[in-house]
Amino acid sequence: MPDEATIRTVGQLKEQLAGLRDDLLVVLSEDEEGNGFSPLADVTLGKYAADSTWSGQYFDAPTIPARADEDQPPADAVDVVCLWPTN
């Protein structure tokens, strides 16, 4: 398991993946202890607002104009790439 600070940006992820075969399956750990694994299902762009150094809230990329029923991210939310597991 990599240190939590090892991969934090798309650039660092690209460095880790450089030179690997394109046909390798991507799996995600269910939790830090590796109690379960799931294949990668989707990649989305959105916003992230940290609640602490280890968790926060994800917001789908906002629609323009935003729908009235959509939760809007706070002003300090940052752009993120989100990897979604199958399960």
C-alpha cells in the first residue's frame, strides 16, 4: 500500500503509470487495510471540499446554469478527478 501522500495529483499518477502496459486492469481498494477490492468503473471531474485532512465532500461538475435543486460546492472547493469503483 502506498503512503497516502505518494500520489496526490494527476501528474504524480501519470509518473507512476508511465511505461506500464495499456491492458492492465485498474482495481481500487475498499479501504486502507485492503479488506476488499473492486475494478475501476468510471472517472469523473468535479469539485472537492475537505472536511479534514482525510475526508471531505465531492460535488459533480456544476451544470451551467446550475439547477436550483443541486448542492453547490463551497467557494474553497478545488477541482478534482474522481475514480469510482464498480462496487
